[in-house]
Amino acid sequence: DTAVSQTPKYLVTQMGNDKSIKCEQNLGHDTMYWYKQDSKKFLKIMFSYNNKELIINETVPNRFSPKSPDKAHLNLHINSLELGDSAVYFCASSSGGAMQETQYFGPGTRLLVL
Amino acid sequence: SQQGEEDPQALSIQEGENATMNCSYKTSINNLQWYRQNSGRGLVHLILIRSNEREKHSGRLRVTLDTSKKSSSLLITASRAADTASYFCATGYNAGNMLTFGGGTRLMVKP
């Protein structure tokens, strides 16, 4: 069974549209994350979220918003998509705690904004 | 700027040789982790070394950590073609369990 899953795997859309990427983990983890990987393979944290707090990387535009319907899901909603949003977006989860434990990654969603 | 930076950016070796990748970071850390990413796939955790540890082994992997130099190395011994991938170091140092990744080393192992 897939531990961390994301849908869709590929997403092609026009500038200005609003889109969502879904993420689910079946590991019973407390904390979930969203990362963005650009064309040069740099991986940047966007959000960290558990049932107590959302921590946002200050460089993330407010067009991006995580939404968590329950502990096992953390969806990423993007408003007014821009060309520069094209990237691969990875969801991850961990058991949480204060020691930055191992994170388990989803397969990624490849977003292309035209 | 990236907290962790890998060196070299790319490495090409023959099967059976050892591969060494280095990572440098800037701030104090709780732990340092190495991940592997195959082309077009998500990241897979390889090994975690805590700030009070100096060396750790897992199969053909050996990781060292020098907190005085703020650096770590990943050694893959007796490499195989299947080891071809990108390898990233990641450090945990800020709130929210967020990891900061370096730019990765792209390893190619030729059969």
C-alpha cells in the first residue's frame, strides 16, 4: 500500500486558474508538509502542518494555501496560477515531534502552467 | 540560500567504485539526513545522523558528521548501476519539523 499518495500526478493548466493538489498519508503521522522542487532540482519547504499549528515558509506567496480536512490529508490549493509556479510539488509526512524525524515523500505532482 | 549544499553537483563513476558526496550547512542542527531521488520519483530516506553522532552505517552506506566543520559526507561502497540517482542532504534546524535540502548530487554509475 502506498504510504503517501498525491493526485494528480500531472497537472497542466492555464495562467490565472485555481487548482488543488491532494495528498493523503496512511502512516498515522501527525505532521505533513509541502515542498516545491524547481527545474534545477532545488527542493524548498513550503509548509509544515500538524493538528496544532501551521508553519509557513515566509517566502511562499499567499496564493498558496494548505487545507487539511483531517489528520491524514493535506491538500495544496493554488490561486491565480503563474508561469513561475511550474514545478514538481511533493507532499511528505513524519511522526512529528521536535527532532525533525524522517520524512516520507509522495511521488510528486508535476505542474505545468501555460 | 540553501542551508545544505552538496558537493560535487554531479559525479560519474564505474560500477564497483566507491562514491563520496559531501554536504555543508550553515546553522546548528538537530540532525542531518540523506535522501535519494530516482529520476521522476519522490525522495526516499536513506539515513539519519544526529548531532551527537559522528558516524553511521547502513548496508553499503556510511555517513559521517563533523559539527565543528558543519559538514557531512555520504559514502556508497561498491556502487551499482542501480545506485544512479540524485542524493540530497537535509538539515533540521527550525520550527515545525521543516527540513532544508541542499541542491543534490547527481550520481551516475556506469555498468
